[in-house]
Amino acid sequence: MLLSIFGAVRESLGLTELRERLAGLGAEPVGSTPEVFSRFVTEGRAEMARVVREANIRLE
């Protein structure tokens, strides 16, 4: 299931209209593998946790 979704998304990212629309929203379409995306999310969460901790940010 995941691989079929990945394939459809990757195919869609080849469409110029979609790439331009995403770029207009400030997104940079990559179309990487699910493993690379998972690593990107994991590393991003770790970095944001560090920033929150060092800035002593708290929920109100």
C-alpha cells in the first residue's frame, strides 16, 4: 500500500503544474523514498526538540 502511494506521489511530482503550485506555497518538492522521508522527519523533530529545550519554550 505504502509503495503504491509513494509511486503515485512521485509520478504527480513530475507534473510541472503541481511543482509550480507547490513552489508558490514555499514548498520544495523532492520525491524521495519513504525511508529518506522518514529520516528527514525524525531529524527535523529532533532539531525542533533541541530548539524548544534550549529556548525554554513552554506551552501555556
